[in-house]
Amino acid sequence: MHELRIAEDLSGIVLEAASNEKLVKVTRVNITFGQLVQIVPEIFGTAFTESVRGTIAEGSELNIEIVKVRMKCANCGKEFRIRGNIFECKHCGSTDLEIIKGKEMFVKSIEGE
């Protein structure tokens, strides 16, 4: 369950950013995860709620965006989205692929007062 570790790291980032911006209350955190990070949003939300308990981010809304996997075929150069767990080019069948999107993890914004 890597959600707990990521939530703990995120809470540190949020609290540091809030301190730097002189926020007294964090109201919303917007984050993006690539599909390949394999976050379970419900578990992550619970872990984040627990990791910010007793801080200025307690009670903040967590908005999670999941970015679908996008690949590029090294053989034919075409870009495409994967279907299910099939990691092969839907144009030529090659498995020599580059991940373009889907493994990122970042904080889009932190809102507060």
C-alpha cells in the first residue's frame, strides 16, 4: 500500500507550500497521478486525511485527477492509448514502446486563505 507513503509525502509538500505562502488554512489540494502509479483514490484520500489531521490542511478537499497512459511506438512512431493491460502498438503490433504519459505524479495547485 504505497498510498500511505505518498500521502505522507504530499502532506509535507502541502504544509511547506502553505507556510511559504503564509496561508492560515488549506482548503483544497489538486493533484495528478498517472494511471501507472496505480493509486486507489479512496485509499489515498483516507491516507491524506489522516496525514494532515491536526494541521492547517485538516478538512481540506482533495481533488485527484488520473491521467490515462499514452504510449509511442518506437517501430512505427505512432502515439496511442493502451487498451486494458495490452502494451503493444495498436497500429503495427510492436511492443517496443515509450511511455509518454501515465507515470507522472504532481501537485497541480494548493488553495487556501
